[in-house]
Amino acid sequence: MGFETVVFVVAAVLALAGALGVVLLDNPFYSVLSLVGHLIALAVLFLLLQAAFVAAAQVVVYAGAVMVLYVFVVAYVGGGERTLVSESDTIGRLGPLFAGVLLVELTLAVAGSGLAASAGDGAPVARGFGSPAAIGELLLGQFLIVFETASFLLLVAAVGAVVLARRRRGLEEDDLDGDRAGPELAPASPQERAPRPGSAAPEPERSTRTGGERAGQASEAGARTAEARTGGAGPASARVGGESPATGSA
Amino acid sequence: MNPGAWGWVVLGFPLAGSLLIAFGWRVLPGRLAGWLATGAVLGAFGAAITMLAGLLGLGAEEREVTSTAFAYLSTAGLDAGLSILVDPLSVFMCLVVSGVSSLIHLYSVAYMTSDRGYDRYFSYLNFFVFSMLLLVLAGNLVLLIVGWAFVGAASYLLISFWYRRHTATEAGIKAFVINVIGDVALVIAAFLLFNATGALDWAGVFTGAQDAFVRDDGTLIAACLLLLVGAFAKSAQLPLHTWLPDAMEGPTPVSALIHAATMVTAGVYLIARAHPLFEQAPTAALVGAVIGTVTMLFAATVALAQTDLKRIIAYSTISQIGYMVLGVCSFAYAAGLFHLMTHAFFKALLFMAAGSVIAAMSDVKSIDRMGGFRHSMPFTHATFVIGALALAGFPLMSGFFSKDDVLAFTFDRGGIYAVLAVGGYIGAALTALYAFRMVFRVFWGDPVPEALALSRGEHPHVEPANPDTGEPEDNDVGFPGPEHHVAEQAWPMALAMGVLAALAVVGGAVGIPGVTATLEHFLEPTFADSRFVEEIPSDTARWIGLGIGGVVAIVGIGLAYRLYLSRYELTVELRERLPRVTTFLERKWYFDELFELAVVRPLARLGELGRTVIESELVQGVFVEGTSGIVRAGSSLARGVQSGYLRAYALFLLAGAGALGLYFLIASV
Amino acid sequence: MDVAWFVVLSAFIFCAGAAGVLLRRNPLVILLCLELMLNAGNLALVAFSRAHGNGDGQVFALVVLVVAACEVVIGLGLIVAMYRRRIPVDVDRVTELHG
């Protein structure tokens, strides 16, 4: 049908544009955003394929949660390298070549080898095909074990993330700072909050052992003087600053 | 019991003695080890006598008993058992070896009393006796070579007995190396004989040689010459003689046993045993006879110029063995072996008496410092004179009958052998000369301080030192003990010397021509197959020969008296008039220097080359480090793949996936 | 629409993602390109599910979604840990695991 073709072409173009944007854009933030666009285009394509639930899940879970997480991390970590490909980068030269070869192969495989099933519109489907009810039936019926295993996998990933993002000395320092913080948390003034995002970033490194000992100690001293100035609000900000990356990576 | 079994008993006694002392020396009290060893060898002697009795009980044709303990090698074509051959020749050798050895053991009990290595000494000595008996009793070439090698090893162990003295260890190595040359020659000869005859036992080889070789066959001559090389290395004939004088570094009883009476006679035994081969290749026998005579003359001349008492006697040994070699190589077997027996008696006696004198001199061996021991050491003097008379061939002593009998036989052979016999008489004159040079220089003349001290009954203490180089030593293990024992004071020494002196006097009784032919008849069964068994010179010829020998001996003794005692200044003047001759003789005809230049230095250089070039550069550099270098290069090439670059890994992944896809794409078409 | 078009499109996206993995040095962007590849796979799965008339492919795609989420979580955790320990966030500079 005409309408479907138009929708397909538009969604396909958007998806491709998003993909190329991810690969080619300098700023990782822009890459994330173009991936979000790509995901939404993909969701449209899923709708075209009678996969309503998958499309919804794509938008809600993928574009909604995973990409937001990504945004946080990109904000935290920063830009990274500026140049795309340096002059003596052989892999950077060969990479697109190999990818192109792969593309040709796949296209030939799909179009040329005569995949009978992929020609034509596909098998006739019932009305509720791809609906949440149908997916739910499959998940809890035929694919129950898969379902449970997937949830287990999620648990493992969550625990792994916490372990990875944890500070070296565990949570003792957090508690210490938290004890010192006390009730001064509330009356902290906005001006004094201004230097805190700046000091929040280096302060969590206070507890890391590798490399930034001196910087950490300097920031600690800075935090201490800030604490003397703000009277206890410094450690509070330390606690806040210490918590945000943890939550950012969880 | 048949003689074969007694043969094993004869072997068993000294072996048991050696092992017992070797393993149990810690629990043996005091000086028991020495008595144990002496008892073991006396046991062997007793068993040898029983073996003799057993053999005499058999008929003359049956006097060849082979006894095999077990089949040692029995594979394709090779058949050698652990077998001994008991026949008159081996019984004769056993009696001589075990008899003289037991007397020397007795002597050593007193001589080596204060030495810290006493037990080790007797273990070695017993081991030597075992090896020598094994050699003479061997029934095939394999066991002979085993015994040959053991004897060489025992000789090395005993020469370097005082192992902390570097001159002794060097001498031991020299002896061993020269012996090994002989061993190799012997083994090659055994190969040649086995290759031709297919047999290793004596009987098989002899009969096989009859069939395989014609008279004077090239291979047979080669094999016989190699046997001669082996014999000469062991018996210290030219040019493989240089080890024997240096071997005097060992204790005097060792010199008496090994280098006078037994080991050096192994070569003569070998030639006598292999006589069918030599008779089939007379050329080789002639070569042996010539070398024997030349050696005899050479050694006699050198003995005139030596100043070390033991070395004079050593060169005398070389010379006398030349006689024995001449005897057996001119096919006068009984005469040659007769001389072997009498030589064992009087040479061992001479060494023992020399040991007594050297002890009196506190280990000084130079005759220039000796003199006038006649009155302070009467017993030693008497035995030494008896030995010297026997050596010189004074009429009616044992040496007279044996040595001059050899010369009579040789003269009778005619041709070139007659010339050699004349040389032999010249040698006899020289022998008498140097023998009594020793007597007159050491025992007669004015007494030296040590002699005077001895007559007063005291034995002065001397700081232990190397007698040749003067380096200081101590009395701990590895060096001689502190005490010096003189025959007059130690009864075991006196007893042994007395018995030998008696034998040296009466030993000739077994071979008086025309009167007793005990030895000849006894040895007949062994040599029955010889062509020359009938060619005995007439009694008259033999008595004439003996007479000439006796006259030569007396003239020699008289000349020695004049030169060395009454008109000694003549000798001194002679020495000054002919300095080059004197030096030539004193340097032993420069044989040592010749070997140093021709053999030792090139080999040392070759070894140096091997070490620097072949070992370090070729083997180490090319093979070892080259191989590891190749492996290292290859693996560092392979290591380059693991660069640590994530993107490189991703590239490989992608390329691999692409290749896989391509394969499936093509396969599905 | 021909299902084949969807599959070809997914091939394009996949190869774009692959090229991105090889080209970029920022690990964050590499992870993003990995997401691209996973999504391309999802698209192909759903397309085939439509072609067969079977819901299995869609369930598969859902599970892939779950796995992608977990992978992103761990990957980002690693990158944050790297950043915290002052390790340069550049894939070409982190080469210690080499032979």
C-alpha cells in the first residue's frame, strides 16, 4: 500500500540518518541524541511490522531509560577525543572498508540468494498479532524459562553495576561524612552551592588510591576550608557529590 | 672339585677381601684390614695350589679346563660367557701372582702401618690382585679385556694413592692414559679376530685363525701388532714406557707388586697365550722381538745414569721385560715365562729392600745422598745383594738360569734372532753394571749421616715433604704417614724379604737344562700346538749360553766395583768428558720431551680449539642460541598480533565474520 | 511492504554500527555503535517474525532488548570506573593487556 511505503521510506531514512549520526558526529552527546532518534524511527518500523508491544518497549525502555542513563554518563565523563580519524590510523581506514564488504555480502545474501520467506509481505497473521496479550501469552507460556532467566540477568547486571561503581574503601567514608554532616544540610545557601558542583567532581576521588592522591588531598583541604567557611556544609556537599556518581552509574 | 671350580675360588678370595675392606673399614679394628687382605691373597694362593694339584691329576691332554659361570652374551653370532680357562699357563701365572702378592701384602702390613689411608690401600691392593687373576684366568677375549681394564684402573688408583701429592696424581694420569692406548689397541685386535673367526674364546679363535688366515696374512699381522701395542703399553716397552718410571710415585710395595712382578708381565702373558696367532704371523713376532731387544738396551743405558734409586729399578724392570718379550717372541715360551717367574722374585725383593733403605733415608730416594748402609742395615744389604746377583745373572742364581736360557734359545733360532741374542748379552753386561752400581753406591763406601744415626739406633724426624720437588706436606690422609719402617725393625717386612731372597736363590732349580725341566714339562700342554716345541737347543748349546752369560755377569760386577767403588774418580771424569752422552742418558733419551712435543701439545691445542670454537661458537652459538633465537623471533612475530588495541581486535572479528559469511554465501550458491 | 526491505535496512544499520566500532576511539561512542548493531539485529528478528507469522521473533527481540540494557549498564559502569581512576577514556591509550 502506498501509505505504508511512504512511512517506511521516511522511517528508514531517519533510522539511517540516526545511525550515521551516531558514527560520524564528534560530540558524544550528539551521538546519543541521534541514537535516540534512530530508536524512535526503529519503533515506527516495528509498528509497520505488526510488533506493537516491541515498539512500545523499545521507546519506553530503550529510548526512555537506557538512553537517559547514557546521557548522565556522557555528562559525567565528558567528550573524549576530538578528531575522528588521525592520519596514521590504519584501522580507521580499513574499518569502513570491511564494513562495506560486509554490507555487500549481507545484501547479496538477502536479495540474491533468494530467501523465499522474505519475498512478499509475509505470512497472514491474526488480528492480535504483536499485541501485549499475544506477547504475554508467549512469555508466560512457551518462553517462561527465558523470561525468568532474563529477569535474573537483570539482577546480575544491577549488582555488577553497583560493585563496579563502588568506591575502593567501601561506604565507611560515606557514613563518616554523613555523621559529620548533621542538620546543616537544610540552610545551605545557593551561593555556597555554586562552588560545590565544581568541588563535587574532584572530591569523590579523595578515596581513590591511584594517581590522584595529591589532587584528592588538595581538594580535601579545599573542602576542609570550605567546610570551615560554610560550617559543615562542605562534608554535606561531599556526601551529595559522592552519591551522585554512584547513582549516576547504578 | 675340578680345577675349574677352584679357579672361581681363586678369584673369589681377593674380590671378597677387597669388598669386605671397602665396605667395612669403619668397623675393622686397628690394622686388621691389612691382615685380612694378606689372608685373602694367601687363600687365593692356596686355592691356586689346589687348582694345580687338580690339574696335575688329569692326563696331559686333558689339562685344559674351561669353566663357564653363565652365558654373558649370547646373541646373533656373538657368544661370550663368563668363562675362565684353567690350563698350565694360567695356573702358573696364578701361582706366581698370588704367591708374590701375598708376600708383598705381608710387607705392606708393616710398611704402611702409620698411613692414614691404610684400609683404602689394602682394598685397592686386593682389587688389583683380583683383576690380575681375572686377566690370567680369562677364557675369552671379553673377560681378558675386562681384567686388562681393571688392572689399569687398579694401577692408577695405587700410583696416585697419595692423592694430595700432585706429582703422584700426574703420574697416575700418565700411566692411565698410556694404558688406555693399549686398551684401545687390544679391543681393536679383538674386533679383527672376532670379525675373521667369529669366536671370542681362545680355543675358537685359534682354530678359527687357522682357517681364516694364511701364513703372514695382512689382517692377522695387523691384529698381532695391535696385540703387541696393547702388551707394550701394559708392559712398558718402547715407546709406551714413559709411564713406568713416573709410576714410582706410588708406595714402594705397589711398585714391587704392580710394576715389577705382576701387571707389567701381563703383556708377556698375552703374547704367550696368543702364541698360535704369533706363530702364524712370524713377522709380527719378529717386530715384537726387535722392540723387546731395543727396549732392553735402551732401559739398561738409562739405568746407568739415573740417580733415583726406585727409578733405576724401574728401568731395570723395563729392561728385563724386554728379555721376556724377546723370549716369547722368539717362540721360547718356557724360557720367557721362566724368566718372568724369577724376575718376579728378585725384582720384588729389590723393591722391598729399596723401600727399606728409602725409609731409613726418610723418603729421600737419590743415591747421591746414600752410602755405607752396609753395617747399619745388614739384613737389607744381604737381601739387596742377593737380588742384584740374581738380576745380574750371577752363576747358579735364579736369574742366571732363566735369563741366559732365553738368550740361548734366541741364539739358537738363528738369523736375525742371533743378532738380537748378541744384543741381549750386551744388555746383560749393562744389567750387571747398573745392578752393582746400586749396591756399591748405596751400601758400600762411607756411611752417610742417616746410616750413622741408624747404627746408633735412632731414627731422626724429618719434616714431611715431597721428595722430588721439596714442597711441604703433612701426614694426614692423602700423604704418607709419619713413621718410616725399616726391615731390621719390622718383622713382616723381614719375613717377606727373606722368603723372596730364598726363592731368588733356589728358584732356578725348576729349569736347569739337562737336569730338571719341570717348568717346561708343566707348560707343555699349553704350547703343544707350537711348531717350535721340538726345536729346543741341545743341552750343550744351552750350557754354553749359560756359561757366556755367567762370564758376562762376573765381568760386569767386577767393572762396577772398579767404576763405582775403588776408582770412583774415573766415573766422574768419564761423566765430565762426555757431557752430551750423560745428559742424553739422564734425560732418558728425550722420550718425554718427544711425547710432549708430538702428542701432548697438539692435543692440548686441539682441545683448546674445541673449547673456544666448536663448543662456544658452534654448539652454543649456532645450535643452542640459534635455535632459541629462531623460536624467540617467531614468537615475537606472533606476539605482535596481541597489540592491546581494542580496535585491532574488533577489526579481526569483523574480518573473520565477513570471511565466514563469504564462505556460507559461496557454499549456498 | 516486502519484508526483504526491512532486512536490507537492518544490514545497513549493522554495517554502520560495525564501521563505528572500528572508527571511534571514545568508548562511550563505541558502546553506542554496539547498540546500533543490536538494534539492527532486533529489526531483522522482528521482520522475520512477521514473515513467518510467528511471535517467537518478537519475544527474541524483547530478550535482546533486556540483554542490551544489561550490557549498557555494565559497560557504562566500567567507563565511569575508568574515568574515576584517571585512566584516559580513549580506547587507543588503554593497551596494557598486550603480548
